[in-house]
Amino acid sequence: MRNDYRICARSVLGIILFASCFASIADTLVIPNISTQPINAPTGVLRPVRSMTMEQVKMKFGQPRNIISAIGNPPITRWVYDEFVVHFEHTYVIHSVVTK
């Protein structure tokens, strides 16, 4: 019985060592910086900021070139301007993206 325990322990140890070999040779995934949008300042593209209302956006940036109707739950609406797209949840800005 004692030999069975040693064989089992050796098997488990072998499996652990075998599995750790793969972890030690794993590749590193490098993802480029995805936050390369121009800053929201006079040197970049001025665009709406989070929590602005639709009315505030219209007053500051004018009428959008295109309005894409609300989709989903919560409803997400998109307003397309020449230099950026604004995403609204209900009537509030959740994100604005510079177009290239």
C-alpha cells in the first residue's frame, strides 16, 4: 500500500511539473495602445463629454449630420458629426469617438 501511495504521489508531481513547463514558455501578447484618440482639448478634436444631455450637445456642436435611432435596452442613440460620433444612453452622452 505504501508503494501505491508513492506511485500516486510521483504521478501527481510529474503532472504538475509537466504543466508548469508550458506556463514557463508562454508567449507574451503585446497590445498596442488603443487610447490614441486626440485629447479633448483645443489641440485635439473638441467633442462632447460624458453626461452631457442631447440639448447641451446640440447647443454646443450644432445639429448632427446623421441621427441613428435608438437600439437595444437601454436605448443607445448615435449622432454622427463630421469629426466625431456621439453615443447616448437615453438622453445622456456615454461616449464620443473621433472618426478618422
